Amino acid sequence: MEESVSAFLDHITQQRELSANTRAAYQNDLSQLTRFFRAQGIEDWKADRAWVSAYARDLLDRGYSASTRARKAAAVRSFYRYLYEHGVVTEDPTQDLGSAHVERVAPTVLTHAQVDALFAATEEKASPEALRDQSILRLLYSTGVRITEALGIDLADVDNESLRILLRSRNKESVIPVDEACLSALERYVAESRPQLQTSRSGEALFLNHRGQRLTRQGFWLILKGYARAARLPEVTPQTLRHTFAAHALEGSVPMQRVRSMLGHASMSSTQRYAQLAETSTETDDDQD
């Protein structure tokens, strides 16, 4: 993937006579896109619009300003136009990519009843994978961590005594608190299910797939879709659970600064948008009672 980026940078440098700073900005933006795709298990540039849209949403969720998102979107559009014109991809998936478009789409938040239905769907199965899935869902919903962070956790990163978990992301480390329900689910998974999934290739990975290897984000997306269907819910993604955590935490009077810290937002405005969603979530639950 890096070869295509380098070829694109050489191409636009020659055609547009870009300055060193402008080229560096393009390279930084496309390197970020490369890392995002690889985190989803994508190893080439033939991504569809859903993945490109997910990248745009990730930029918004990380708290980048509108001007920064617009610049990054422009870089991605130019890059994909180059790939399309040079036959690397057969279609350009960036037609809908733009910061204004992303901002108009409100994050999806589950109601408390829908969260209960999702957990109930995992409890209907008696398998090592079901216990694993319960613990991942508990972790995502109770902490708001990104799925890539959750799946990167090793056994030694879970501190049972202090109710904390160590996260590693982009060469950075952070410690997040977990509640007792989440820790209980993790302890049960480690004690009962992980040994059944474990193989000689498992290493220290906490969450394992059926082959005994670290579970991938793409793999979990498919698993989550299955549970959503079983619970008769609309589309649910790991990002949906992150949004739901934020809205429900604010609804439960968790200080906004703490929610911002747990989500890793760069600006408070990114966290504030969940306050209104929290009110909507409560109203929807009331309507169902």
C-alpha cells in the first residue's frame, strides 16, 4: 500500500510543483488512512464506500477540527482519483467523503432496552465464543474503547485487583477503569472459554478467534452483525457501542470531562454532541415502557 502512496506523491509533486511542507502533509494524511485500513484488516486500496465513510467518521470521533477533516478528505479524494485513473482500483469510493456530510449524520445510539436485547442474544448460545463475545460487548459498552484497542489487549493488561485495563494504541499507553460486571465477564471468559480456544499460536492475546489467534476487528464486525440480527436490532457496529457508552454515561450524570478522557477526544465539542443524544435515548426508552 505504501508503494501506491509514494507513486502518488511523486506524481503530484511533479505535476503541481508542491512544496516540501505540502507533500509532507499529503504523506501524513495518507499514512493515517493506511493505518486505519490495516486496523480493519484491509491490505489493499480496493475498499468500498462503507470503509471510506468509516474513516471519515473516525476523524470526527477523534475530535479533529472541520478544517483538518476537510484537508484530509481532499487528500484522500485526490489519491483515489489517481488510483482510479491509473487502473489500481475499478471504482472511486470517495464520492461521498466530506466533513460536512459526516457532520450531518448523527451518531446512532442504542436504547437501554436494545443494549439488554444485544446482551441477551449472546446468552442464548452455550459456547466458548459466546462467553468471549459477552465480555467484549461488556468492555465496549462500559468503557467506550475503540474495537481495535479492545482487541489489542493482552492477558497481562487486565488488572483484576484495581479494576483497570492497560490499552496500547499507536505507541501510546493509557489505563482505563472497568466496572465489576465487565471484569466478571472477562474473568469468566479467561477461566472457562479462552483455554478452549487457545493454541500454540495464541501468545498473550486476550480475545481469540476459533483458530486460536487474536480476533480481528473485521471478524468481530461479522460476529456483532449476527447478534444484532438475533436481537432484531438495526445495524449495530462497534462504533455504535462507543456512541452508546458516551450517551448513557452522560445520561447517568458521569462528568463530561471524564467521558471525554475515556473517549480520548481532542476537544470538548466532540463529547458535547452526546448530551442531546443522551436525552433522546432516555425519551425513546420511556416510549417503550
